[in-house]
Amino acid sequence: MLLIKDGKILLVKRRDDLEMFPGWYILPGGKQEAHEMPPETAIRETEEETGIKVSNPYLKIFATHFHEYKAKVFLVYIFVSSEFQGELRESKEGAPVWLPIEQALQEPKLYPDLKRHLKLILESADNQIIFTYHRYNEKLEITEAR
């Protein structure tokens, strides 16, 4: 879920003791449960991880992420909303923070895929962006997408 307010985006700074991506900044989100549709997942995960309740999200990005080394394909949905309420609270994932967009894009520990996704969102006038990606350089930056 991408929430933008006053030129800032809501990110979760993952706890340093987590196995996967400790200390990295990510968007709130997670895995879909069997009974959910993707927007419901985004709303639930955002509230669980940040304390923020989102209304009326719309799909901005749909991407397929092919992990050649795992022989798996992940579906990536990024929803956007300007309608939300609540107070920030920490979760088992980490601490939610509002960061200015430019600061977030310069943050060395902003999750690499997210850096590309944010740039696409900010640079695109399209209502939705659909693409696939699977090749990276040594900095984990996406080098092949279409």
C-alpha cells in the first residue's frame, strides 16, 4: 500500500532482528490469505503493520517478479489511496515512518524493487502500470523490465 501525505510516503522500517531484510524500508504489505482479494490484503496488512486504516485503494502497479533462481513467480500489487485514518503504531514487522519522497528515494536501505516502483509511479501519468522483471545488477537494481 502506498500512502502519500504532504509530500511524504508511509514506509515500515523493518526491525533489525528480522531474518529477511533487517533494517530495510518497505511499503506495508504482505501475503494474501485464502479468503481475500488483493485490495483486502493490502488494507489488512497496512493496518496490522502501521495502525493506519485505508479506504478506497486503487491498483496502481501490477508486476510479475520472476525469480529464476527459485523457479517461482511472485505477483506484486501496489495499491494507492489518499483516504486513511488512524495513529501510527509499531508492529512485529517494525516501525512505521513518514519519509519525504526524495529522502526515501535516496535512502540506501530502501528496498531495491520499491525504489524502481516509486520512480515508475512518480514518473508515469498512466492510471496503472503493468510490467514484469527478473534481472538485477550487483546492487539488486532491476536491469530488465518490460
